Amino acid sequence: MSLLTKEEALYFIENVLQVKDIPKSAIKDLPTEEKFNFLHTILSRFLETEPFQSITLMAVDLDKRRRPTWREIKTDIFACRGGLCYSQNAFMFALLTAIGLEVSMTRATWPCAENQPNNHLCLLLHGLAFPDVDHLVDIGAGYSLPRVISLGFEKESPEFTDSFQTYKIAKESESKCVFNLKNKRSPRSNNTEPADDQDVEVKEGSSLRILPNKVDEWSVCYYFNPLDRYKDLEPLYPDFDNVFTDPTKLLFHRSPRCMHWPGGEFLGIVELEFITEDEKHTLIKKHISQILRADDKANDTGIERAPLEECNNKRNVMDALVAMYATYFPQFESGEVRAAIENWKAITNDTGRELIKVEHLCQEHLSNLSLEDKHQASL
């Protein structure tokens, strides 16, 4: 029994992804260029419509977390709630299969502090352009990858750049391909750039790593075995049961985030930061305390408000974060977002201290307001 019927797949493409120019003939029979263009459109619209997010997972108490069922995945994706790699790529597998393409799922390993193998899911398209050449599809990596990437190379693929990230695939053997990212630091609005010889600690995707502070160096994002192929979800259950139930095996048990790519540009909320992408494809990060104080300044001077109008007059970090999600990701109910943040606060002392620090900064700023402003803020 198929996960999606052809009718469901076409409905999703036309009504959820809002792709109107659907070919009338079978996708697999289209000329190669038309086939690739159509797939690029589907992947781009998916990345824009379906957020990569950990809110759904983190809103559940630790002892009740589990791998999502197919029914839950299907419901969330049709409601534009996205998910993590397992949900997003499992759905894309079902979608591409339903429109007549030959697709397999393959497990990948994202090296991270948790040292958990087979912690990522991606897809292989078979015979798309040539009978013996596979193509990688991955819309669940937490990066913008709106293209199908040929694995028909000897050593390395060409370099590709989408949104803020440049990437390529290297082939170490017939049974090991490595997805590499070109190192690129994104400036924070509240700190200075490190010295040229200083290593940079960053969170990327699901790992915490130290990157050399050199723009042209590459780092491993994940690796996979292109011969490891699955047509059914059930054989994948043990690996992803482990990932979804054990909070020590996955960063996203303790890092609330939600991101998508409207118009191909990044927009997301990662923990206490609001992140956008500028016209130079550089990530601009604003800490929640800056946003709150920027709103206060706008209130005091009458100038145009900061991006989050719903945060006006809020001095509570929880309320500000909930308002931020309501503004940019309204498909998540406020109670769900609050539950995710509360569970985040509870899971580590470091997070609790950080939130307390931000609350203190906001309260300190509030104390500098006039009595009239204090009165308005309390209303």
C-alpha cells in the first residue's frame, strides 16, 4: 500500500505548495530539462512552505517523546508544519514515489557531539537522467537544498550555492559519499568578528563543531552509503526510535528552532535569535533582548518599530518568543510554542541561566523607562 496516492500527491503540489504548472504527462517521461525544472520547483516551494522545526518534538515532555507516525507526518506536512529530517524526507519520498519516480530512502550520519550513527534521512532518485546514475535529494537538512544532485561523478560534484550556503558531495568509495559545506561565518549583530586565526564555535544543523576561521575550508556535514536503500519506513524505525526517544542522541531535543526559505532566503528563529538573510546572502542574527529593547526605543521615540510589532511593550522573554512565532510561523499554536520553550528551560541549567540573564536585561531596561511608560507596559 502506497503512503500517498497520486491524487493526494497532485493535490498537495497544487494546493499546498501552490505549484500550478503541473505537467500533464508522466513526470518520468518528460524531457530531462523539464523534469529537472519541475523537481526544482517542487523542492523550492517545499523549503518555502514547510519549516524545518523542532517545536513539535520539544513541546512534548521528555519521557513521552517518540518517532512520529506516518499519519502524524502526513497531517503535519499538509498543515504546513514541516518537521525534522525524518518527517520531511519521508514525506518527500512518498510524494515523489506517488508521481511515478523511482526513489529510495537512505540513512546518513551527521557527525555530532552525540555520536549517534544513522541519525539523518535523505533520498536517492534513480534513473532520472541516465539508467545507472543516482541523484541525491535532501529537503530535511536544515539548509536550502532545492536541487537534485547527480552522484554520477568520479571524485567530487561541482560546487553549488543556495541561500547562504555553498556545498558539494565527495565520493570516498562506492559505499561512502560525503556531503561537505564550505565554511562561512555569519556576523552576529551583538558581537565583534573574531581574529583571523581564531577558531569559531558554531551550531550548524544538528551538530556543535569548531570550524577553522577560514572561509574557503570545507567541513563534513554528513555522510551516507548510496547502496543502503529502503522503499519502506519500517526498517528505519529502530534508528529513528533511538533518535526521537533518547534526548542525548539529538540536538533538537534541547534546541527550539523553526526556519524556512521564503523566496529562497533564510528566515528563522533559533533558540533566542531571530535570523534573516540579506541581499548578500549573509545571515543577520538578532538576540531576543536586542529586539525587545529596540521595540522599547521605538515606543519612546515614535520611530518605526522593530520587525516584531507583536513584541511591543513586552518585557517577558517567553511572551516575546511566542509573539515572534505567531508573527512568522502562525501555524504553531501559542500553547505548543510555550510548552517547547518551557521544556527547553527545564532540560539544561545553561539554558535556564541564559533566559534569566535575558529577563534581567529586559527588566533593567524597563527600570529606565518613565513612570508613564511603566504604567503603559503593565497594561
